[in-house]
Amino acid sequence: MFFEILIGALVLFVVADLASRLYYGRKGMELLDRMPPFRVEPAEPQKQATPFEATTRDGLTLRGSIYHPEGEDPRGVVVFCPETIASHWSAVRYCQGLIDAGYIVVSFDFRNQGESDRLEKYDSLHWVTEYEVEDLKTVLDWVRDQAAFSDLPIGVFGVSRGGSVALMAASSLRDITFIAADSAYTNDLLIAHYIHRWVRLIVPGWIVNMRGSMWHIYITLKAAFWAQQFRKGCRYLNSSDPFTKVRGKRVLLVAGMNDSYVPTTISQRIQSMLGTQCEDLWLVPRAAHNGARSRNPEQYDQRLTAFFDQMVETATPAVETVVVPKEPLVRSQSLISN
């Protein structure tokens, strides 16, 4: 009789635990489905930009624009990854200092964003998926294929989710050694932040206050996040330590100290994961999410330019035995994929 009661109690406990996980996991999924109310000012098309197209391995067309420096030979190429609900035209808002300093900026729209093609059944949010990483790699392949860019070093710069994608993609590419990221995060670190900030909106306080409950809540929300992949038609990049095995990179991180969406603790955690590869973490006073340049444009441009100047210096041979005249960069339809 005792064992029957014990088994019954265990079964009841397991059923109750599963039911609660399903219930609160579903509520957690609703929270994860909500995109934060990012304030992104619309950017106007730029007449000086050259349009281009690149095709992904699954047949989607990515569209973007190329910004050339005026009156001088280009020093390098920086591929710009915009934030979630912005477009490739926003490049001038963050990269004007680079353009003025002699860099070519190649900006593009991820799939399901801006002017690029849409993938059916994929719901693009602020979470980083395999699709965004694949799109950046597609554009980088396109840049490498352009004869006009063949002698130029290539770096990557991104904002918000774009910065997160830049870190994720470039970490696995040997020839991309300089990455700048503004307001970046990883999925895991952002989920952990959501749990601590919003958990009491999902789970009753008496459960949160129970010893060991946060571990169960975290596992439940992670399981819900994993299950979303089947609903969204994608694969989330969820590793909590994506950069610990990366070597030979240089990373500049920028974060606003008044960022209510991605706290500075996330940037500090990423810097810690990167170790000596990221000696530069600029915490900008009074800056909101993606607001560092609008808060301090002169210093923003100086820091960003100085960072990519190191890329140029690294790529420049110390001694040149043969001097070959470089052909001028041709701004023509040859730069546009057909």
C-alpha cells in the first residue's frame, strides 16, 4: 500500500510538473515572439550609392548598396549588417565616418527584410538564426568575387542583431579578422536577461521564490525557444559560448550604458568570452540601444575608423619589392550582379 501511494504521488508530481512546464512554456513562447519596440528612424535612399544583388545558395536575392569614398583610392571594404527592422540605406547613419575616411561600405538587407527576397514560412525576428549568418556569408563571397575589391582588406560591422550576426559569421571565416559590433548580443545571453527581467510576468512569485526554481524556469524557456524553430521554419544559433574557440580576430564592441534592451552586462560577457581578441569595449554614457553614434558622433567615427585602420595596416606589406600601379576603382554596372 505504501509503495502504491508513493508511486501514485510520483506520477501525480510528474504530470503536474509537465503540465506546468507546458503552460508556462507556452506563455514564455508568447514573450519570445514579441519583438522589442526598437525605435528605428527610416533612412532615405542615397543617390551616391551603387545598387547590387547577391544570390543565396537557396535561390533568394539579397539587395543592397555600395558607398564609395570621394576623391581618393579606397583603403578597404567594410560590409555593414543593419539592425532588425532597418534597411541597407541605414549604412550612412553608422558608417559615414568610414566612408569619409576612405573605406568602401557594402550594406545589404537580410532575407525577409527591406528590399531582399522573402523566404516563405520564416518569421524574421530579433533572434539570430542560420539564415542571417548564411546571408552575410553570401554577401562576403560576392565581395570577394569583385575584381575591383580584390586587393582590399575586408572587415565586417553590424548593429544590434546585425552585430550579433557579424560576430557569429566572422568567427568561422579565416579571412575576416576585424569585426565591429554595436549593441550586439547572443541568443542565450538575451534569453537569460529576459528571464531575470520578465519572469514574474509569466510565473507566479511564489514559484520564483522557491529554491532552485530559476534553474527549472530557464530550462523550460530554453525548451520553448528550441520548439519555436519548428514553428518559425529556422534554426536558432543558441551556443552560450560561441567565441571561446575563435583565434586570430580583433573585435570592437560598442554598447550604450542606457540600453534597456541589451544591458552592458551582455557586452561585458561577450568581451570576456573573446578574451584578448577584444580589448576594445566602449561603453557610451547616456546612449540607448543603437544610440551611441547619435549621442557622440565624432568619437564614434574616430573609434570605428581607428579600429579598421588597424586592418589596413595589418594587410599592408612591410616591404614592397615591386610596385605595380593599381587600376582605379570603376563605379559601373560591372559591380552589379545580374
